[in-house]
Amino acid sequence: MDVADLPELPRRLAAAEPGWNETTDVLVVGSGVAGLTAALHLREQGLHVTVVTKVNIDDGSTRWAQGGIAAVLDPLDTPAAHANDTEIAGVGLCDPEAVRVLVEEGPARVRELIRLGASFDRNSDGSLMLTREGGHRADRIIHAGGDATGAEVQRALHEAVHRDPWIRLVEHALVLDLLRAPDGRACGITLHVLGEGSEDGVGAILARAVVLATGGMGQIYASTTNPSVSTGDGVALALRAGAVVTDVEFVQFHPTSFVTSTVNSVQRPLISEALRGEGAHLVDETGKRFMVGQHELAELAPRDVVAKGIHRVLRATGADHVYLDARHLGREFLEQRFPTIVASTRAAGVDPATELIPVAPAAHYASGGVRTDLQGRTSIPGLYACGEVACTGVHGANRLASNSLLEGLVFAKRIADDIARELPPQAEPAPDTAGPGWVVPPDVRAELQRSMTRGAGVLRSADSLDATAKELARLAEQRDTPRNAAWEATNLLTVATVLVAAARTRRETRGCHWREDFPVAEDEWRGHLLHTLDRARLHQSFEEMA
């Protein structure tokens, strides 16, 4: 498959030689649900752990999760039913064995999280309060603080990590590149720390295993629910190291981000799917419920179906938003069940108890990423990936609502167990043979976001993707001096290039990949596009589903 017209990409980032180094048993990169859960389980195995995070420990995507965690906790529900809903949402591309692991091991991981101190909302009899979200045919979503689940999960994990003196936390540290031993095994990373004293600047942390838990890549788009730190750092690092990534064309656009001129467009507030789960309706400018008749679950259809339904209305009307109508739920219920949403919309001048909430799709979640097996192992020995940075096969072409936090919990435990079973001695890094590194200027970021939104966003076509590929090639010709903003821009360019390559190649519409020129799913495309980076060129192959 021809990717010759795509730009060359750096095999490593331009950076000063490491001026300091330290050693740990296991290095975890990222401090969301996946990273902190992995760190805690690794400590249970008696290993020393260093957690590196780009800003502060709580600044990733986990704390922004509103809806909840999906798990079979109702005696009337079954893992088979949860698996069925997951696979329907994934439109034929889920790995059934990965889904089985998720739904069967999920409840135990949730109970562990509760024992750790996470407090979820409960009914008057003390039982966990369960609700429903898009694509689920049963009430199996637990939540905290009404619509502040992510914040509560992050709090509980954060406090547990700080209670353990053998988990070392390095904040304000941007990971740069993977270090590999002479036998090819991962043996550490280079990173840049904005600190004081001996740790300031570029350094290296050597480790017997490395776990990537860096989150997503939503910042490749102009409108996203992701925080500004979600720049695809883990996927870009893995590519530069030679790892396989897959399914990157499947970026989920959450149907209902809050549209208001008073909110910074870099990160749009999320209007949780749980609001529709409690009975809110999507309506057009005339007040018509346009999802009725499009899918059996109407507003609670899988996210790709609802996002496409909204996009069709926007194309037909020329508007930049539709509306979510929650007025009939009542002021008291809204304030009690959704305090975060009510506060954020009122701060922007919209009272959901009396007014319609303007909403539109925004980039939300990367279903693809660094390819892993069921133990979280990547194609590079000693390198693991967990959470949104990984592609475990669970999500297929479209993630089912509230399966993301669950995936982080389940596969973090599996990674810790696998590392503990066979952890090799520390190895020294092999000499760097990747050639000179380079970075692009920070202002590439905004240009890239605009181009990706126009040509590789909710709706794609051969013409739009070709135009985006040409723009990325132009941006890749620019060079700049090493610094955090330039490293992030280069990571965004890397993951955007791979996404465009995959989206151009997949000539069908499936899940959250919507090709206007190929509007139906085709059996011949029931499989995965795999990408690797070799000698600065992107390589692509197709693997059919079994």
C-alpha cells in the first residue's frame, strides 16, 4: 500500500545529550487510571516503580471522565451481555478474547478500586447506583459525584500512590524517546524535566521494563474534549522506536460537547452521555428529535451513530450545533445527578433546567494506538502499553461508552502480573543509530489542528484526506530548536500522519471512520491496518480478521 507521498518522520527527537540518569525496576509513563493502577499493582509485586508525568499527576484525561465505569455488577446482568454490546459498538473489529478479558475481569478490578478508597454513588439501601449509557442494553454504569467519576477515580489512585514511599513520582517531565538494549529490549527512556537542581533538563531513566500510559491524541483536532496535554506522545515515541501501531483511523468523536463562545476551543467541556441515559433528548433547531427512527436506541445509540446523526443535521442546516433538551428532567434532579455539567453550563450562561444546551461532536477517544497482546506487551520486548495509548483489541472501530476506565483497570493488572513473572536484569542502552533528530516549530500545532479538522475529522473523503496529507508534508519540512512545545508539535505531526495514511487506505465507512466516498462497511476491510516507522518512512500493511 502506497504511503510514499507522506512526509518523512523523525526516528528520534532532537534533544541535548542526557545530563543525568537514574535507575528503577519499572518505569511507568503517565499518571491517569492506567498508569497509577499499573504502578500500584507493580508495588504489590515488590518492585520499585517510577512514575513520570508530563505536567501534574492529575492533569491527564482521567479526571475529566464524567459518565462512569461499565462493569457487570447487577445479578441480572451478564459478562456475555456486556461483551455483546461491546462487540456491536466495535462493528466487527473487536478482538473477542480481549473483550472477554475485559468483561470477565472488570468487576473484580472495580471492587479493588472501591477497596482502595474510591467512593461511588449508592442507592438508599447501600447498593451501587447503576445507570445506562449509549450502546448498553442494561444498567451497568457506576458513577461518582453524579458526573464526576473520573475526578473521584483519580483522587483515590493519587492518594494511594502518595501513601507508598517506593513509588517515585516525577512531574513536569515530557518523555522523549525509548532507550533500547543491544538485544533490542526496552531499557529506559530519555525525558526533559522542568525542575530544579540536578533533575532539570534532559536526562535518562533506566528501567528493566517500561509501561506507556500516556493517554490519547485528541489535540490533533481543533475541537476536542481532551486536555492540552493529550498530544499523542506515547504513540509517537513507540513509532520512533519501531513498535507496531494499529487502528489509528478510529478516533471517536463524542456526540455532545458543549458549544459556547465563552469556552476555550482547545478543550470543549463534555456533556456526559449519562444525561441522555437519564432521558435527555437531542433536538434540531425546530425542536424535532432527529435520532428517533435512525437507530433502535435513538439518542442512546453507539457514539459513532449519534455523531453521524448530528453531523447530518449540521450539514443540512449549516448550523454549528444541535441541542440537548434536559428541561423535562427538572432542576432538582439535574443539580443532584449532574452537578458538574450544571455548573459548567451555567457559568457559560446556559441553564439546562430552563434552556436547551447547544452541543456538537468533538474528538474524544482514540480506539487505536500501540498494538499489544492480552498481557499489554507491545512488539518491542520490555515495552508495555495500557489505556488510551494502547490498542488491546477491545474497542474495535468504536469504543463502547464507559469501557475506557475499565480497560485501564483491567490491563494495568495484567501488565503488572506479566512483568513480575519475568523481569530481566537492567541493561545498558545500545549506541544510538537512529541518525540526527529533528523537531518542527510549535506554531505547526494550530495549523495541523485546522487541517486535520477540515480533512480528517468526523467526515472524510479521498479529496479531503489528500489535501490534509499535502498540508502535513508542508508542515514537516519546517525545523526548529528543541523545547517542549516543539517536541509536542512533532508528536502531533507524527500521529496525524499515521492517521491520515490509515484513513486514506481504508476505503469504507466503519464505526467512527466515516468515508463520504465509501459510505458502507465492506467485508474485505474487516481487519486492521498496521503501521511501523523505518528509516524515517512509514510502512503500512493489512491484517485480516480471523
